[in-house]
Amino acid sequence: MKLKSLILSVALSGTVLAVGAQSKAELTVNAEQGTYTISKHIYGHFSEHLGRSIYGGLWVGEDSSIPNINGVRSDIIEALKDINIPNLRWPGGCFADEYHWMDGIGPREDRPKMINTHWGGVVEDNSFGTHEFLNLCEVLGTEPYICGNVGSGTVEEMSKWVEYITFDGESLIANLRKQNGREEPWKVKYWGVGNENWGCGGNMTAEYYAGEYRRYATYARNYGDNRLYKIVGGPNSGDYHWMEVMMKNIPTGQKNGVSLHHYTLPTGNWSKKGSSTEFDENEYYTTITAAYYMDELITKHSEIMDKYDKNKRVGLIVDEWGTWYDVEPGTNPGFLYQQNTMRDAIVAGINFNIFNNHADRVHMANIAQLVNVLQALFLTEDEKMLKTPTFHVFDMYKVHQEATLLPIDLKTEEFQDVKGKTYPQLSACASMDKDGNVHISIVNADLKNGVDLSCALNGFKASKASAKIITSERINDYNSFENPEKIVMYDFDGVKVKGNDLSVNIPAMSVVTIALNK
């Protein structure tokens, strides 16, 4: 079966999908051949000063009637703890390269205001700054990932930001931190040296930025036992020249990671990206092919990295990924507010399977973004907060954090795009946790056809199997403030296991994770 999916144009909005035929697939899981650990940081997050991500999203202030912890919404804090948030990237994004950290410390009433020229031209009052961000990370028990200003900042500015946060000793800058209420330094490992410096971060050439990186990174010091993990501002999607220059011109000992940014656009057209909720089969499948493109990107960028770093010491940091649609009608175009449907859950699952299967090179990934922006996990409206379908995929996949990646062999039907390129109907990954239990995650991107999957478990005999599923009646379905649990994760009983053999029926347009106990 090859599904000629991308030439279809049947409108799905408001229409219950017809039940199609069952196809078949085979999966082999090699439980004794695991080598690489799936870093928990693959399940990272990103919150930029953009639209209602910080203000009206995370930050409501200590005096708000909305329950909060030190000014941050309690409901979001608890939900992030539930999914074991491993890291949080801040303050941008494009905003990072116009952000001057000194404006965001000290008494809030004394902090200067600025114009957020990248995102809507609104006034930024700097009430959420370094202390507020790092205090939030402590409450969450998560690692901060700070992106420094290379585009409009200075080497001295970034150097002193590192010192302000991490130096445990006597200095003008460290004493300023103490005067602002923080006696002990914070531990901050992850530092990005600029963001998208090929674009909003300065419109630099690869060669020029590589030189700037070396200069900035030199003065970003290690203080005490805090060791910086320095991340190069890497390429935009398929800019392989940029990756080549970063790997060739920056010594391996001076960098720990190189970032990669790639967004999933249903149309491939930045000027008209398509609606988040009103789309047909054709647009759905173009979105899925755009999501699968992440595997090609990581493969080709990894090949370049392998030329200069055969021992894989430098991580690929996919610190901006996710779907990008036109903003919701009637909202500020600079705020990038979009809804989140079952389609986004499928995209998230495909990306996680790709990241996990490249665990040898992918050390971190950060979805864009956390609240009210792009493929958000949460949407807020005054005191209301809802969890999107994407949140539930994060919840489902948390079992893979710090687990051992298991090699798999998947034989599945394919669908074909308009250019004749084929993509798998099923996407999958498998891992073994520290207790020896195996988890298999499977995405069926087919809108109409379920799959009878037979699975051979080499080197593993299961005594018990259980499963979770995320699916819905319509691919356009989403969680709203009127119906916030339209799409959730729930128990799935379509799994049978006997020793080394597993069989499961994977419904159309679903994300499933199977737990196998020894």
C-alpha cells in the first residue's frame, strides 16, 4: 500500500473520519544491544519574551489573584513537575540578542523599560529577569539554559552575566548579586552564545560568527565548580555550510554543543503558513512530511559533525523545533499565538522518535514554546489554563528520559508526497529504563488506516504489558477552555504479549506507548 495522501483535498474540519482498512507492520526490538542513553534534555522547553509567553503566561506577579509561587502560575509549575521538565531555555530566541541583563535585576520599580522590537513592538518592563527566572528553575528542579546577547551585546556584558550568576567570591558583580538578595551563586551549566546569528541575531556570515563565538566563549569563565556547557549558534534547517564552518573553525575544546533550528510548516511558505485548526488532508500530510524532514536534517548535520568530532563529544542541540502556523484570527500577529490539535500531537511524537533514535548525537531539544506561543504545552486565559495535546505527548514520552536506547527494525507501509518521496506510516522508538523495563513508543500518522503490529522482543521476555494512547475522532480536534480535556492520554488495552512476542493494534492517527515489565 502506498497512500497517495498528499494529492487529496477532502476537508476534514467538522467531519468524523471514516474508518479505513487495517494494514500490517513488523517491529523487532533488540533489547540486548543498547549503547546510548537518551538524554532527558531532549525533552527540554523554551520560554521567550514573546507575546503572552512570559507575561500573562508564566508570570502573573506575586500580588495576582491567580495562585502563584513567587509570581509564577502554580498550575503550570505543578504540570511541569509532572512531566519531569529537564531544562528551560530563556530569554530567547530573537529577543536574547536585544536583551541586556542588567535591565532585569534590582528593584522592579527601578528597572528600565524597553521596546520588544522583534515581537509586536510592545513595551517590555523587565519585571521578569535573571532572579525571577533562576528562582523559577529552582522551584521546578530544572536546569536553566541561558542564551546570551551576541547580536547587540558585548563580550564584557556576557562575561559579567556569567560572573553575576555563578561566581562565589568577592567582586563588584558578585556583590551586586548579593545586594539584590541572592547570597549564594546559582549553578548554571548551559549557555548559548547568541541565537540565530545568521538572521535576527545579527545577519552574520558563518565565518564572521565563528570568530565572534570564539571571542565571546573565551571570556565566559568557569567559576568554582560550575562548568559551562557552551552552545554554538548553529544552522537554520538545511544550511549545511553553516554547520561545516562551525565544526571546522571553532576548536572542539571550545564548544560543547551546536544548535539546530527547524520548524514544521504545513505549506512550506513563511508568508502563508496555514491555519492551526482549519486544514484538509493534503495540508495534514504536508505537515507530516515536514516533520519527518527532521530525520534527514539530523542525519546530514551529524555526518558533518562526525568529520571533525568522531568521538561525538559535541552535542547537537535542537533548541527550537515545533509547528508554526498563522496566528489565530483576531490576535496580535507578533505574538505567534496558535491552537494545538491532534495533528500537533502526531508531529511531537514523530520528532521525539527521531531525537531518541539519534541519541548518539542529539543531547538536547527545546520545543518552541512553553506557553501561548507556537506549539505550546499550555494555553492561558486569565485564571484559566489548559494542557494541549502536545503536553500529553511529553507526559507519555517521559519514560524515555535517561533510558538506554534500544535498536529497532521497523517494516511498515509508506505514504508518498507530491514529489514521489515516501515516508513511513509508523514511526517508533524503544528504550530500557534503569529497572530493566522496556518502553516502545509508536506513532501512526495515517488518518484512516489502523495497523496490526507484530513485535519480536530479542533478548527480552515480558511478563506483563500495559499501554497508553493519545488519539481523537478528528485530526482537527483540540482542547479549548470550554472543553479542556477533549484530547488526553488514557489507558489502552489493544496490546497482547506472550514471552518474546508482542502484538498491538495501533489505531489511525494515534500516539501509543507500551510498557513491558520483566
